[in-house]
Amino acid sequence: MKIVAYFIAGLLGFLGLVFLAGSQGVALRLIVGGVLLLAAGALIYLTRVQPRPTQVTTVQKIDLSGDVNLEEMRCRSCNAPLSKDDITVEAGAIMVSCSHCGATYQVEEAPKW
């Protein structure tokens, strides 16, 4: 895309120089030549300026149907308390990775009936 923009800017610049060189004192040709040179310069400037990357923040909210208190959650394998960093969402499933014993499992809720 940049190559096309540089080619167009070169063409505009060349035409601007042609209009300026062949103006023969005609004010309209001087104005058109100046405008073409300004357009070529603006196109080169806009092509060289890089847009600032936007920062995207993704927030995942977990809605559990049962009453779950994170402060009371414990590992199934070693019964160590779990922190919020131990729980992640992978492919739509709530996964627990115990930082104490290294066990990894999916949180399964018991139905409330």
C-alpha cells in the first residue's frame, strides 16, 4: 500500500513541477502547481506517519449459577486455599491450577435441586 501511495505522490509532484515550469506567468497554473506539490507532500507525510496502536482490554466475567465464595475455595487434591490467580477461563470452561500441588482441573458445579 505504501508503494502505491509513494507512486501517486511522485506523480503529483511531477505534475506540480510541470505546471510550475510551464506556467509562463499564468497565475492559475502557478496555483495548480503549488496545490499539486502540497498534495504530494501531504501524501508522503501521511504515508510515513504510523498510527498509534490501540490497546484492547478484554474483561472476562464468570457467572456461576451456585453460591461460590472464592475465599472458601480449596484445591481438590491437596486442600490448599486457592487465590484468584489460580482460576482461569480456557475455551469457556473455568479451570483451576493449584499453585501448591500443580493439579489442574475444571470446576464442576453441582446442580441446585
